[in-house]
Amino acid sequence: MKFLFLRAGYPDRYSRNFTTAPSVMPPLGILYLGAALENEGHSVEVLDYYMENMTHEKLKNKITSSDVVGMTVCTSDLDSSINVSKTVKDIDSDIPLIIGGPHCIFVKEKSLEDMPYADFSVSGEGERVIVDFTKYLQEKKDINDINGFYYRHNGSIKSGKPMQIICNLDELPFPAKHLVDKYDYGNYPFGFKLKKKNTSLMTSRGCPNQCRFCTRYNIIIKEWGFRQRSADNILQEFEQMDKKYGSVNIVDDNFLANKKRAKKIFDGLIEMDKNLEIVIHGARVDSADEELYKKMKKAGVKSIFYGIESGNQEILDFYKKNITLDQIRKAVTLSNKMNFITVGNFILGAPIENKQQIEKTIDFACSLPLDIAGFGPLVYHMGSELWNEAVKENKISKDTNVALPDKNNGLGNFTIQELMYYTSIAFQRFYLRPSYLLGQIYKRMSMGDYRLLLFGLRFLFLIKKVEN
């Protein structure tokens, strides 16, 4: 059978978010499904709306040559996913359309209500489910025996067996990276680029921490825990990466949680001498360790992203971050010492936060030797502890996917306009400091890497344009 997988989305939505733009990284979940299907002898193709201007004629040609269409659905791209799924059914009303992804995990059977043109939905990890689904289509398996599966039947939504969690991640095939070789991932907005060609790697699923703002599957799935691939298995995937890859994004929620495993991974990478640029997207400051960071540097780590969130200990405690301001300073200082491109993300507008605390967070960000700082208002995401509490207190509806901490709804101490103003002020105060500008010029010149300088000039131009 031939599967066509789609990642729907509106690229312009991420034009200002240089840390999470989907154009930076391939759709790893789809590539895992692709590998599972290919191992069973099926054919797979991927179309990524974030990477090309999809014409109706091209989509039609791909659909008419496929047996099944699959889509990954994120809540943030729900409207785009609905539009694309309607187009799919307009082209071929009979082709099976199966959806999965984060939205389907959080809302389960409701995902088929939210996506009225889809026929089937997977709630949970899909590598085994997608194989069982092909057996159903080939009349080799009863649909009611598929785990974590929802489907339409006579105007209602039915379900198969309960969801199953994959405990041993080493059993999974490596993602089928070749399916997106036609795309040029790794281009951050504003011009900053990683070494070509860029790919992604996942070494664990879940997170051992319980930050209140984070959408965690284990809130709604009791069996969903923090699971890690072995260091040997991860190194095997690195070994299989051929020389066409120049950079790798490690996209775990908390990659450095197990420092013993991390050291083994980096020791293996040093021995391989792959000459890769590695970006760690999920790191906590309490994992900072000089021995580990030296190994990371030698192995090719280029950049590290920290979720710092606040410059106020009371706000960090409210979020259940379980970190201290001293740990933040230590981690960022050590990262800067290693000449990593150090990224810190900050959240403004906790429901207990006042103006003085927002000012303190901005001052704290400016005191750290960060190369890039991201600021944004708190978001009540479906599935987070804060979202669940707001629903119980009738401040937001259970059908609300995301909400900002608007004081008009009792979710915070500021209006949305005030939060946007403070966010803009935070960017200006951080990036327009003479000490920051001079420090960045010196650091990039000493490293012989001028890509971030080009990025910075474009970003500063945008800030000044918004300011005016």
C-alpha cells in the first residue's frame, strides 16, 4: 500500500518565532511512522506544507496515486489541518484519511469531531497502530482490536482497544529521514542557519518533571512516563547518518536528565568524529556540569536551549520548575564559557505575577550572558496543570485549546495588550543594549562564525521597525 503523509500549517504564523519554527526541523513523528510502514513493505511519501507552496494540482496528483492519507494534527495548526483535510476529501471522498499527533492524544475521540473530514484517529504512539491499521485495510485485523484507535460508524464515533504505551524505545526503527530529503530544514527566521543538511533526533519520550504550564501527556495518560533510549541505540542512529547531514537537533523535552547516559552518548560521538553541529533544544539548568559540557563541546554541540521562564524565585516555585536563580546563572555562564550559542526562554504573566516581577525578569535576562533570549506571555495550553485548574474554576471552557492570562477572565493580572507591551519592551531592552551588541560582535569574530551576526542584524532591524 502507498501512504501519503501531510503536515499542514501556516508558515507565516511562525515568522517571528525563531526558536520553534516548524521549518527548522522535520516532522519526526511522521518519519517514525514512515519507517514502521516501510519495514512492512509499504510505500510512503511526505508533503510538508511548512516547506513548500502546495498547489491543488500537486496535492491532487499525489492523492490519486495513494491508497491512504495520514495527517499529524497539532492544536496550534488545527484550522489549517481542517482546511487541508477538506481539500483531500474534495479530491477523493473515498480515500481513507487517518489523523494522529498531539491534538488527538489530548482530546481522544473528540479529535474526529474537531476534524470532521477525517475517518480514523490515533490517540497515542502510532508506530504499532499504523501497522495494525494497514492490516485492517487488508482485512487481516478487526478494527476493534486496534489500540488507541477511533473511527466513524453509522454516524457515531467508536473506539478500539485501550491505548498502549511503548515501554522499550530501542525496539522502534530509526525514523525514515530520507522521506524529507527533498526539503531544506534548518533555516531559522531572520537568516540564521545551521550547517547543511539538517535533521532531528529524539532520544527519550516524556519528562520526569512537572512544570505547571507544560502540556504533559502523563496528566491524561497514567502509563505515560519518562522513557529513554539506551546510549548504544542512540549512537547506532548517529552512526547510520551519512555524510549528507551537517547538523542535528536533539528535540527531547529533557535530554540531559540522565547525565551518565548523556556522557556515554557524547563519548561515543567524540570517538565517531562525525563533524556535526548539534543543537540541544530541551535542557534544564540543573543539569549543568563542567565535565559533561566539555564533552558536549568536543562532540560538536553548537547551541543549547534553556527554559529559564522567570527571574523571580517565587514565580519559578509557582511553576514547579524546581530550579533556583543561582542554578540558572551557573548553567548560562558555563554554556557561555564553552562558546555555545546559548538560548534562554522567558514567560511573562504568571497569574500571581505583578509589574515589578516582570521588570525583574527582564533585568535578570539582561544580566545573563545569553546569545538569544525569547520572551512571550504565559499560555494556558490544553493538558497543562494550569489549564486544568482554570477549567475546574470555570475561568475557561474545557473546549478551549489555548488561552492567554487575561485579567478580564481572571487568568492573570494584566490585559492581553499590556502583556504584549511588556513582551515588546523585553525584546528591546535585551537586544538594544550596547554591551550586548559589542559582546556579540567580539564573540562571533573570535569564533570565526558570522552567521549569528547576520541573524542579529536582521533581528535588530525588525525590532526597530516594530518600535517605530
